[in-house]
Amino acid sequence: MIPEKLIHYFLKPAMRNQLHPQYDQVRTVVSGTIVATALLLILPIPLFFFPPPLIGYYGIAFLGICTLLCLKFYGIYWQPLILGLLTSYFVIITDTLETGAINSPAVTTLYLLLLTGFWFNRKVGLLMIGMNILAILIIYYKVPEVSDQSIYAVVSHIVLTIFFGTFFWFVQEQHDAARMQIREQQHIRIDLLNKAVKDRTRQLSTMRQNLASDFHDETGNMLSAITRQAAMLKLKLKGNPEIIPVVDNIIANSDQLYASSRDFLWSVNNNSDDPQELFAYLTSFGQVFYNQFDVAFSVNSSVNSGNEAAQLEPFASRHIIFIFKEAMTNVAKHAGATEVVLEMAVFPKHISIALQDDGQWKAPDTKSKHNGLVNMQKRSKDNGFKLNVYGSQAGTRLQLDAPFMIQ
């Protein structure tokens, strides 16, 4: 049994999928060539001290290695296989003529070659029945002396070639029919699984929508009530200045909790996995946020063709929002920037979001437990993001790369 890893090593990535239309044939070619090459390297060893030299079989083994390399690097195999087949007939005919012609034991290697042909492909096997008969006739007519024994050997080999060819064809046809039946069953099961996954995804999307809507109504109303009641309490407690800071803290915490809950609820929504929706959300926040400061804010995005349907991992958008809110806050309060640009680029396997400013970020304080950059780096590491911060005289660039969900 040849390990699958060894077989896949010689297959191009596109052919390693079992659903690829050529997978079965190419897999058979690879496994058959590996076995045949190994046997051809061993076969001449016991006959090394007997004439004639069997260097030709090493030549066939070399062509087998060339077939594997052509398949791995160029994805082609028929051309080297045909060359190897023709070379095999030449070597076998030559070896047979030098060891007794039609009565030589070397004629039996034609049956092995015929079996190999049917192993690779039934059509090739049928063609090789005729080629084997032609090879037998060439061997017979190359020797001028003809006897009854030679005629008997020729007829026997031709009859056996037709018999084994028919047998190999029948067995291979049964094998192909069974394999096609298994493949059809696999396709049916895959279709059923795809349908089940789509149905469950639709149910989860509806559940996420309902959860976000219900939670928003309940939480939003409660937080709004707390804020209003705290504001009324503040008016009534004007004569108690020592209590006013406590009330202000309640109002600030309520507002912050409301903003955080909005981010969480938005990330629960099924549309939040869409990079375009995420970028629009960050853009909206940046515009509102930087309007409070004397900072110019602009955006720039690009999406590669064919990646419009790419989706982030579930709830990844929530962590990305927290990271860039922290970054935008740092830029406004600590970097001294006057211009900020939010950029997004969508690549085949990941999304890249960057925040570019013309200020200078402070070095992270490792002694502080609430350092913004340290928190961003930890959140990125926990979620499989790649986060880099580049500083220069022109400003600072924070770039985050997040992988897409595997389809």
C-alpha cells in the first residue's frame, strides 16, 4: 500500500482533490509508476551475472522517474508514459531475441507490460493487445529458422495474449464500474451535506438576527432609562457637589456600555462577516469620532475581482472593531496627528485593514496593565490576526491581516 502523502507529493495541488475529474486516473498513474519503477530497479539484480546485460530495464526505470517529475512540475504524464511504453517494447524484444527468440522466457514480460497497460487505462490496454501480438510476430520473423515448436510457441503466446487481455479488460471494467458507483454515492452524500450546511447556516443567520434585535431592544431601552434617570438625579443633586462626580460616572459608564453593546450586537448580525460591511462600520465610527477633534479623516478600499463573496470567521469583526477603535483613540489622544487614513484591501485568502496617520505613537509602557498597543497585540494573537505597527518620520501605520473563513 503506497502512502497517500507519497502519491500526493507527485500531484499538483489542483489534482489532490478527490473530486477532480482526473484524480482517479492520475492517482493510478502515480501509484503504478512508483511500483513499476521500484520493481524495474530490483529485477535485473538476480540476472546480473547472466547474459545479456539488462541495462535497458534501468533505462525504463529512469523514464518512470521522469514521468513522476513531469507530473509533479508540469502536470503532464501521457507523453513520458508513451515514450516509456515504446522503450519497454524495444527492450523486451531485444532481450528476447538475445536469449532464445520466441522460446525465450523473456517473452513473458510482455504479459506484465500488458497488465500494466490495463492498470493505467482500459483503452491503452486494448491497444496493447495488438502491440503485444505485433511484438510476438516481430520476434518470430526475426529468427530465420522455423520449426513446429516455434510455430506452437507463437500461436500459444498470441492466444494467451488475447485471453489475458480480455480478462484484464473485464476485471478493469468491473473495477471502474464499482469506482463510479462509489463516486456517485460520494457526490450524493456531499450534496446532502451541502444542503444540510446551507439550511443550518440559514437557521443560524436567522437566530443571530433575532438575538441581535431582541437584545438591542431590551438593553438599549434599559441603558437609555438609566441615563435619563441619572441625568434627572444630577439636576436634583445640584446642592450636593460631592455626589455629582458619582452621577457623572454612572452616565459615562452607561454611555460606554451602550456603545460597547452596539458593537457586540452588530458583530452578532450575520452581515458583520462581510468585509465591506465591516469597513463601512469602521468608516462611520471614524467619521463621527474624528469630528470631535481637529483631525482630517479619509478612507480608501480595494477588492480583488472574484473576492466579493469572501467572509471573515464568525465574530472576528467584533475583535477587529475593538482593535481599530483603540487605535483611533490612541491616534486622537496621544499621537498628535492631523490627518488619518483608513485603508482596506481584500486578497484571495485574507483581508488587510490599515490605519495611517501623520503623528508619532508613544512607545508601549510594559509596566502599565492598560496599555492600548499591548491589548491590541494580545487580542490579535488570540484570534489569529497578524498585527504590525510601522513608525517613520512621516507618521505611523498600523496594519492588521485577518484570514477569511475556509469555504
